[in-house]
Amino acid sequence: MASERATRARVDRVILRDFRNFASTDVLVPPEGLALVGENGHGKTNFLEAVYYLQILRSFRGARDVDLVRFGTAGFHIAAALGNASARQVAVGFQRQTKKKKAMVDGAEPLRLADAIAAFPAVIFSPADAELIAGAPGQRRRFLDVMLSLTSRPYLMALQRYRGALARRNAALRDGLSETIEVWEPALADAGAVLWRARRAWVRTHSSQFARLCAAIGEQGASVLRYVTPLECADDEVEQALLDALARRRAFDAQRGMTHAGPHRDDVELTLDGRELRTFGSAGQQRTAAIALRLLEAATLRAAAGAEPIVLLDDPFAELDQRRTVRILELLQGEGRGQTILAVPRPTDIPADLTPLERWRVHQGELTPDA
């Protein structure tokens, strides 16, 4: 057991100041993790959000930083002490008035904010993950972009370059600056090729495992994961293919004021027995597929970090039958589940496998050990 624990990333202490509804919180987290129990709206998900914020430097719920600041205060501060991670300490602060964010890793401020990303591996499971399947393509692109950025620095750098070039080309299109539209296309194609290759490679590598996970959770049909892109070319031809696609659509883009070619328009298709889950899947089937994606994310983080990621569970088993809950926990345990922080409304919602976790009550933004 000691050797297992040596390969598990941990958050040993979490400090929150004026984050969401937490005024001041300082929690020592046991190596196995915590079970947070409290009614909805009292801060359970906010605590998980704060922990995950330290990994990606933004809200996993899509909230703006200014909206994370506790009402009536000047800014928020989050800090954590870590174990078996690339850093021992990480902290982030945000000021409402200046809208400036500052990160510290092991007591030093990185040259770039992006250098503070992925100080430790963590994966979060939530009922809202169903939107990964049922939602718009942007949800699935974001899933790939976050995961691949956390596990590949070249991908993160390419994503930043791509977004910058895309914003500038779109601005030129909107402003009618026809002479500058083409200027940004080589940068788009260069960075876009990196994104395209990495995304397609990840999907291809994990498609069979996705099918196995869905079956293991309880789906009877054939589950398929596929990267959907209009480009049909070899990996070494994608940059030229992107340049050609941008050139072909230049006039159309100028009319619409928006770039219509590139990986920012691609999608991930998930099907069950040939039927698209986004359109035809039941709520249970969509939840199963979303959980399978999160399990694949955990495996990807594990491979990159060399340690079990911290597992954040935001009432993920709501509306799932006990059989599926047990199977999901068994799959998480398959490689040796990492430190777990579970948030549920009632003690009876804690799965049997997680009842040994130390329990804390959450009430109106305050955490107290359960007596």
C-alpha cells in the first residue's frame, strides 16, 4: 500500500479567501481524501471548483474570474500544499478592480501565467458532464483542449498561438481589411496542424478503450468515439490542407466576418449502435459516455504525470443505479484510485466504497469536521 500511495498525487492543505461563498477556509486533507456533505447551494461544488481552479487557472463551470469573488470583497485567493506532484505549493490570486490574476508556484511567480498550469493532476466528475455529450461541439473541443493542454506543453503553446491568430483574422474579416486577412493564415495553419494532429491521435488511440469502458459501465450496444473533421489528409499534409481550406473560404469568411475553416470547427462524434448519442441517446446513455470520457482523461493525466490524479466527485452518482455506481468505482480503482474528494447532499449518498473517507459538513460557506 505504501508504494501505491507514493504514486498518488495529493492535495494536503487547501486555503480559500473570499472565493465564492467561502470567506476564510483552511482545511487539512487526509491522504485518502474527504467526503463533503451539505445541502445544495452551501458550497460543496465551490470547494471542488477551487481545487480544480489551481490546476487549470479558471473555473471548470465556465464562470468569469470576477464572478468567483465573494460579494463585497476585493478579490479571491486560493492556495494548496501538494504531494507527489510537479510542485509542492501553488497559489492563485485575483483582484476585482484590476482584473489581474497572479499565480505562485513553489513561492515564485512564473514568467507566464500558463507556466503555472498543471502543477498537479486532477480530474472532476459531475452530473453536468452530460453536456459533454448532449451539448454543442464547443463542449467537446474544450474537453480535448483542456486535457491535452494539461498533458502537453507544445499543445498548450500551439492552442494559444492558434487562438491569437484566429482572433486577429476574425477582426480583419469584420473590419473589411482584405489585405491583412491572408497575413494570419500561415500562423493559423501552423498552430492548427499541431492541434489537429494531437486531437485526432488522442481520439484514435482511445476509441477502443472508450467502447470497453462504456460496456464495462453497463451499455449493451457498440460505442464509438470519432474525431470529425472536413480535412482528409495525412498528418504531414495537414498544414497545407488548412492553408488551402482557408484560401477557399476567404471570400465566404469575409461576407460572414468569421473564419469557417480550421480545428476550431471540428467535433468529436460519439455513437451507440450507429446512432449519435448527442441526438438520440437517453440521459443514462449520455451520462455513461461522459463518465467514460472522464475515465479516459484520468488515464491520460496519469500517463503524463506518472501519478494517480486527484479525483474530484461532485455528486456524480446522482440518478445512477447502484450497479452502475459500483462499476464506475471499480473502474476508478482499476489503476489504483487517487486521493478522492467527494461532495454529496446527504450522508446516505456516499457510496459504500467511499464511506471510510473523513467527513466534513458544509454549511453556508463553512467547513466543519463531522462529529
